[in-house]
Amino acid sequence: MSESVQAPEGPEAPGVPEASEAPIKVLLADDQALLRSAFRVLVDSEPDMEVVGEAADGAQAVELARETGADVVLMDIRMPGTDGLAATRMISADPALAAVRVVMLTTFEVDEYVVQALRAGASGFLGKGAEPEELLNAIRIANAGEALLSPAATKGLIATFLAQGGSSGEGPDSAEYAERLAALTVREREVLVLVAGGHSNDRIAERLAVSPLTVKTHVNRAMAKVAARDRAQLVVIAYESGLVRPRVE
């Protein structure tokens, strides 16, 4: 079964929490102090989120993620010492940090490290040149467990990088992925293919003539069965397993 990656539908950002709800705890990881300062001002200006820490390298980011109980880490890919990729792998491998979502920041969105970031466990990526509202929505989307692909992540981008990375369903993890996928129902596999195509729950619901809530249920069950941290990891598994084959235009 094959489907080319479509430009993400742009899932709606969750609404601002009620006053009684705890704000989203955001950790900033970037070696540029000036950039961290700008991000802090932006994030702290929102009533539904707050900056709980700043890290100048990946090792410090991992340590602060544990200490602060951060919900979302804005992680620069390139940092001296422990870079963002290594830090993301460490966060993903730590059961105590299973709920932490990582949004990878990159200067160039068409970046050779993007697919490595997703494989490492990042929930998505965003260009540093993104508009302020895009960055804030990225935090909310990642916190909600959605896959984050910014508007500049055009059609075929994820497929391109996965293809370059040798994704063919024959990699070292393919057998493990195949075993996990075997546990999915026919409908869950169908939904997974559409998720890998970058479709939002609403669009999938339209295509399958079901409710968005039903789609969300299928997505959540699929994530549980294949041990995916979030929606972004479902996309990676769909390609790495060979369930969906890249078809780049």
C-alpha cells in the first residue's frame, strides 16, 4: 500500500487552557543566548505556557528536562558538545521523560538532519525563521501529541529524507516494526497510512466517512500497539516498516 506524503493539513492548535489548567512547561535549548532570550519573552507572554528553563547545550537540556518536568523542549539541532539530536535520543530513551515532547529547531528546514531528528524521537521540526504565532502553535501542537510539520515543510519532504536515509522496509528495525504492525486492525492500518500522508484527523474522517473522534481513537490505539511516542513516530514507523513507500515527485 503506498501513498505519497501530502502537505500537512495543519491540525488546529488546541485552545488556550482554562485558568485552572496548568500552563505548558517549555524548556529552551539553544547555544545562542540572544535567541533564547527572544523565545523566552515570546513564550512567557502567553497565558497558557511558561519557560521553565534554558539550556546552552544538549546535555544541559536533558538534565533540565528531568529537573523541571518540562512538557515541551524547543531544541536546536546544532549545538556544541552534545547536540540536539543526541539530546533528543537521550530524552526518548528515558522512561521518566516519556511525556516530554521535542520540537527541533533548524536554520534551514530542508535539512539533512530533519529525518534523523524524527527518528531520534522529535515530534517535529520548525525553522528558526518561523513567525511568532507559528512557534507558539508548534508548542501547543506538540504538547497535544500531534506531529508538527511547519507550512514550509512542503509535499514530499519527509518522503525525500526517508528515501535518502535508505528506508525500504529492509532496515535493522523492519522485523520489529512488522511484528508491531501485525497487531493493527485493517482500519488502524488504513488510518496509519493516511497519517503518514500528512492528513489531519478531520481530513481522515472525511475520507473514511467517520467522526474525527473515531479517527483519534484509531490513532491512539495504533500508537499504543506500535509503541510510538506520538503521531510523528507513527509516520516514521510507517515508512521504516515499508508499509508506506516514498514516492517523490
